[in-house]
Amino acid sequence: MRVADLMTPKVITVHPETPVVEIARAMLQHDVSGVPVVDQQGHLIGIVTETDLVVQNANVHFPTFLQILDARIYLTNTRRFEDELRKALGTIAADVMTCDVKTVKPDDDISVAATLMVDKELNPIPVVENDKLVGIISRSDIIRHILAQDTER
């Protein structure tokens, strides 16, 4: 089965300047776990998921370091701290979105999307063709497919 067979073709999207409150409202209103962030031409530039929004209410993990004389040796990744802090303080989509978006193509086998969801803990995953957002696939789409297969028996 192909991704195109299970994906949702009408995608709720936001723009980089969309306020976080509006994103949260849209996600709850449409019962989706994430919304792609697109530019004015409709190109995918990021995604905001429930996790990205929940970070605003989580404790930020400050980097661990050793102070030796005048030098600081960081024992943890400072990039992760910077990302968490940016998301925790963010007020618009550009502040809280994940920029390194993993995508699938409509012709990919459904196993490609499912493997990304499991291995990378992603949900949902944008479906892109020729640099354009053409759909989105989520865990619930795959679960609906499993249920449909069972009722056909």
C-alpha cells in the first residue's frame, strides 16, 4: 500500500508568523497532532507538533558543564538547550517549529512512513511531491487502515 492511499490530502497549515495560540486552537479544533508550516508559495519550511507546543510548559534542561579555571567544558549538547529555550519562549510558529522536517512521498510504501514514525518518533509526517506539500499522514491514518483490514475479513 502506498502513502497516497492513506494520507489526508487537505492539510491544515500555518505560516511562520502565526501565533502559537492560534496554532494550538487549530490543532484542537481539527483534531490533528501537528500542522505543517508553509511559506507564501506553499513550500514546506517546518512543522509544529503537540510536542513542540508542550515544551512551553516543560522544564528546560540547562546544559551540564565543568568549570576548570576560566574554561567551561560542556558535558551535554548546548544545541538541544538552545532549541528547548527557543521553543519555550516562542510566540509564533517560526519560534517553535521543527525545521528539519522528515517527509515521505505519495508513492512511498506505507512501511516507509511507519518506520519513520517508530524510529524517529514522528507524528504526523508531511507528504511532499516536487517540493510541494500534497498531504499529511499520521499514526491514526495507519491505525484506521488496520481496522479497515480487520472489518473486511
